[in-house]
Amino acid sequence: MGTGQVMMTGADHYELRDMVSADWTDASEMHFETTPDRVETDTGGDSAIKTAITFPRDFQFQSTVNGSVSSGHGGLGVFDVAEDGTFSDTNNTGNILTMTNSWSMILSGGKWHAYYGNSSKLSTADAVDGDVILFERVGEVFSASINDVLYHTWAETSPLEVRACAGRFTVGDDFSDLSVAIQ
């Protein structure tokens, strides 16, 4: 699903929109660029960024992953806003694996690993430069797709308000074509 495409949940529908720099915060070594729209690791590597916007209800969050996926590390995910203090912009996952209520797709060893908190749920998908990762919550159920194919639906559900984060280890690796839809 790309920008401008409609997401449907029950009787409600809304559109994915491109993310802008004001949507992101708390990053010392990652930044948002508008040409093309992406968050990129700057100088030291091992960095993360989180969204300034939060997702109180149903949402979709989508990004294309670029760079060294076969040997790179990092990930995308969402976490309970009550765990903002645990977030670290100097960790390649934003410390999402140390949070109790977090749902993430971690890139390691050339594979995608689905996690809830620090518990690995699935690690079978090979990572490819240009993979499009889509996070979604409908009702209280979280799921992730890779290249428009459902990869994992978490058994751990939640109505909590969450925010997204993205992190990478290697300088120059980035997440592009970032878009979001919030009900």
C-alpha cells in the first residue's frame, strides 16, 4: 500500500500520507530529509529516531528499508508511549527490545525477526535491500507485512497509545518512503 492508497477498517477509511520532518523527534545521529523523504543514519551509526506523533487508535506505518540488509542491524517498531524514557537515540533499535510493550521487526543476520518486547516471535524472512515494511493495528491487533505479504500477527494485543521508531547501525543506511495513516 503506498501513499494515497486507502486503508479500510470496518466502516472507517483513511489515507496514508507522506511523513514530514515535524513527525520525528529525539535523534542526535539520525535525521529526516525531504529529498527524498527518509530518515538516515548520520555519522556514528548505531542510532535511532522516534515519531513525535502518536497512534492512539488504528494505524498504518510504512517504510522502505535501504542499505546493508545482509550484514546490517536495526529495525522498525512501535512502542507504548509510557516507555518514552526507555527510548535511546544512540541504540540501533532505539532500545525497543528492552521495552515491555513493543512490537518490532528487527533486522539481523540478513533476516527479519518479529519481536514482542525482547521475545522473538518469528525469524524466517530473508531481508532484501528495498523491502517495504508495513506495521498495522486494527482494533487491538498488531501485524507486520513485508512487500505486501503478511509476515506476522502478534498474539499480544493492546489498546495503548503507541509511537513508532526506526534505527540502523551502519552510516548511510536509511528508511525511505515513510508514510502513516492514523484513524
